[in-house]
Amino acid sequence: MQFAQPEWLWLLALVPFFAGWTQWRAFRTRKGMRFSDIAPAQGAPRSLWVRMRALPVALRLGVVTLGVLALARPQERDTVRERYAEGVDIVLVLDTSTSMRAEDFSPNRFEAARDVAAEFIESRTSDRVGLVVFAAKAYTQTPLTLDYNFLLRMLDEVEVGVIEDGTAIGTAIAMGVNRLKDSAAESKVLILLTDGQNNRGVIDPVTASEVAQAMDVRIYSIGVGTHGEAPFPFVDAFGGQRRQMVKVEIDEDMLSSVAEKTGGRYFRATNRQSLQSIYEEIGELEKTEIAERFYTDYTERYALFLWPAFGLLLLELLLSATRLRRAP
């Protein structure tokens, strides 16, 4: 509940002064009868009505207070909010080749990429998101969906080594574009994450990007991996876990060309923090515009205070004229 004219509430500050004035006026105009001796009456018990002789004044103050609250026009407000969003269709294309086990990210490239992708999914509101995974071949892990919980579960099931090893970037782009071909969204986006060079598949990445361009699909490519060498875990002949330094080879020229051809951008992530920043930047570039419209219905509730005020006034007049009447 709120008040449409709250300025009237300042009158409540005058209620104590009104109470004092009423008592002063009653004292000034009070009349009585003279008795020779009132000692016998002083010891008599006081009845309930005698104890309630100040009730009319209290009722009058209640009338004034409720009247002021009614003047302030109390209202109940019922607001309905409608949200409109023109969503973006996004396909995440994630490299699951064995090179993604390199530990230049914490705990490794793949785990970091999967975790950051999950954060990106959770940050979307009205966008359909799909997931394509690839190594030597590409597969659709999840089609475009608004069910982010299901998408996150499917992302959590992705592992390195399940698909035959290799890096078929062109095939992965083509698979992602195929998932977006029937999309009616105003903006169609493919986010490609890889740490290597195209060495498998029958489709060249540049050719795949030309198809994406023809279908108005914008590609953001991300190369993951530090500069120089990165530690890579392997199992030695005795079954023990060891690490060796391997050269980081990312075809940045190809990834830049693929992105720029479609109006997107290429990013290089050298650690987990930079990867998070890249996804945040992409999220801002592909931000969904959400429009809100409010409908407000006001219901006047002054009667909730006005009718009790009338009731208190009638009760005061009744008591002042009957049981609590002063004489003379």
C-alpha cells in the first residue's frame, strides 16, 4: 500500500498538539458542584466508567488520525511486468582433441574451457544455445535449446579422448553452421574454441567460413594456449604419470581469417582469466536487448481508514451523551 498524497501526513504531527489543546480546553471550561465535605467520597471504589472518563478524548484523537490517513489517499498498486527479448542463436564449438589436456591452464585447457563455457551459458537469458564437439570428427552434443540446465548437463558429459584424435576445424565449423541454417533469429553466432591446426576432415576452414558468411553466421574464434611451450601429461613405460614440454602450435592466421570473413573477431587466450574475459566480451558484443513494459492498476483504499473514523466518532458522541456524560 502507498499514499497518493503523502503531504497530508504532515498533519499527524499536529495530533499531539490537538490532544493538549483538548485537555486544556476541557480544564478551562470544566464546571462542578460545591460540597461541604468530600472525604467520604474519596475512599469509594472507582467504577469502570469512571476510569474510562478520558475515552471520548482518545476516540476523538483516533478520528483525527484516521481522517488524516484517509486524506492522504491510501492505494494498493498492482503492477504487471511484461518482458520482450529478441534472442540470439549461439552454437559453441569445442575442441576435444588430446592436445586440450595441456596444463598451461588450470587444471588443463579442456577443463578450463568447459568451465568458462558453462559460465557463459548461465549468463544468457533468452538465447538459444547449442553445443558441437570435435576432434578428428565433429558431433552435435546438444541442438539449439533454451533449456540451459539440460545443456549444462550435456556439457558436463563431454570428455577428451572419446572422439578419434585429430583437429577437424573445417568440419566443426560446417557442423555448427548446419545447426544454425534454419534459425530465424536476427543474430546467429558460432563460437569456435581450439588449440591447434586443421589436420583432419574434408572441409577446409576457410571454405566453411564462406558458407557461414553466406548464411549470415558470425564466427568468433578463440585460440587457447600459452606462447612457446606448454606442459603435457603422459604415461611412461612403467605406467607412471609424467609431463613433457610440447610446442604450442595454433594457426592464428587461419582463425583470424575465418572470423573476419564473417564479421566476427579472433581472440587469443593464454590463461583461464583471459579466456573468461574473452567470453565476457563476446557476451557484451552479442547482448540480447530486453524491453520491459509495466502496467499498473491503482485501487483506492481510503475507506479502510474513513469508515473506522466514522465509527469512532459515533461511539464518542454516543458515550459523551450517555454513560460518560459530564454534568453539569
